Amino acid sequence: MRRSKRNRRPPSRSIDWDKFEQNSDRSNRADAQSENDSPSLSKAYKKAYLYACLMPVFGFVPAAMTFIGKRGDRQQREVSKVSLSLLVAWLLVYAGSGAIGANPEGVQVTSQLIQGSLSSLYFGISVWLMYRLAKGKQVVLPGQGQDEPDK
């Protein structure tokens, strides 16, 4: 009786673990070599990570991971610190201006105007810091540093 093609079993093979380990070591070395060959990729990744840290509101996550975990190089930690400082300042002032709201309508409109202006200022400063990062300057809050390029 003849078996159909679907029911045929593939021939069993024994695995030569020594060859398997040699091939995996070779591929790991090739991966490490390719990382060393393309420093521009790591620079691009680092730059993208810095932009992510400076992103308004959502940049809190990568900035907190870098700042709390004490990971990354000096520039990443400084950008994270600036981003978190800006976010905390915005949150405190935003919450403080919301607490002002009382019954009179004039005060409520004023507090909403202040909150909107503060949010616009927060987003504007974040974009300005991203611009400074793109130009290679230090990423510092206004009034805290000099305009020297980061070396």
C-alpha cells in the first residue's frame, strides 16, 4: 500500500549541538560586528530617543526611565532632567491655576485662559528644545545655560 504525500514523515535528523553552538557564536559575532560598523545607526537611535524624551506629556515615560534607572550617557540624563523639570513645573502651575477657580464666572474664564496659555507655552518650549537638539546646542531651559554647542 502506498502512502500519500501528506502522511509522509520527514526523515529524522539528529542535531549536532557542537555545530549549532559554533554557528550561533558566529552569528553573534557578526551582529556585534555590524553594530560596530554603523555608528550612525546608534547616533540616529540616540537622537530619536532624545526627541522622544522632549515630546510634551508623552516624553515623560522615556525621560523617567532614563532618569530613574540612571541609564544612558550624560546627555541623555541631562535631557531627561530638563524634560521632567519642565513637565513638573507645568503640572504644578496648571493644577494651581485650576484650584483658583471659584464661583464667579470671571475668575473661571481667567483661570482657563491661564491654563491654555501655560499649555501653549509648555508645548512651545518643548518644540524649541527639540530645535536646539537638532542644531547641536545644549538642551537647557531658558535662563539656565549658555548657548555653546555640546562637544
